[in-house]
Amino acid sequence: MPEDHNHFLPPGGNYQELLSYKKSEVIYDFTFRFCERHLKRGDRTIDQMVQAARSGKQNIAEGSKASVTSTEMELKLTNVARASLEELLLDYQDYLRVRDHKFWEKDSVEARYVRKLGRQPEESFESYREFIDTRAPEVLANIAICLIHQANYLLDQQIRRLEKDFLEKGGLRENMTRARIEHRRRQKE
């Protein structure tokens, strides 16, 4: 419980600082450009991929903002973000598979290079713009797959932390009850 017993709402909502949000924003920007350049206009996959990427990003932000009043909603929306990115991962894998393109092995030189880029402190879409502008769609789809795996790893860690925090600290109702009991106790003193 916060030290100031008159306030029981936890701090929260700073999604811009979450690594999962930053990574999902890169994925959205990357996917938007990939679809625009490498899928045929009118292909329904474009809308689905862009919306899955958008849903990943937006649900992280919404869940973070909801965290102030609802741990349950934060967990639910973070899981929706994770599911959306999993859907996007399947779309990129389908792209490679149906075109008989090569999938990068997890420990290939290329995948390790993308993981290294993904660890940069100020990673943004600009870290990958050169590739969008110069590489073949097969390479781009593999880069996107690497980025999505990174985001999914971060979201899995975030979900585990949220579960642990809930078990240790409780939710809003418990904090409200504790604050009210503490307030009454102080009034009696």
C-alpha cells in the first residue's frame, strides 16, 4: 500500500516506458510498411496484419492505463496484446511458407543480428528503416518474426510480473479496504 494512506490508487499508466510497448510500436510501423509494399492491394491479409500489429500496441497502452483501477483489466488487455502479436506471427510465417521462402533458424547469424539490434536502448522503427527500404520481402518477414518473438517474450515476462504483483499486493478493492481501515484507525487515535 502507498505510504500516503489517503491515496489508494497505485501509480500506473506510463506505457511509453514499457519495453513491450516500444517493441510493439516498432512492429506496427514495420508491418504497416511491409504490407504496403509487399502485399497486393485488395489482399485482406493487409488489413488483418496491420490490425493485429495495431491491436498488440494499443492493448498494451490501454492495459497500462487501466492498471490504475483494475489489475484484472490490465492482465486481460496485456494478454489480448500477446494474442494479437501471436496472430501476426502466424501471418508472417504463412507469408514465408506459402511462397516457399526460407525461415531463419533461431540461432542463425541473421536472427542473432536482429536480436542485437533489438537490445539497443533507443530502439525505434528507425533502427530498421534501412531494411524496409533495401531488403527482399523474405528477409523482412524474417526480421518481423524476430521482433515479434522479442515482444512476446517481453509480454510473457510482463504478464508473470502482473500476476506476482497481484498475489503480493492485491487489487484495487483490497487496497481500498486497507486504506479505509487505516483511515478509521488513525481517526480513533
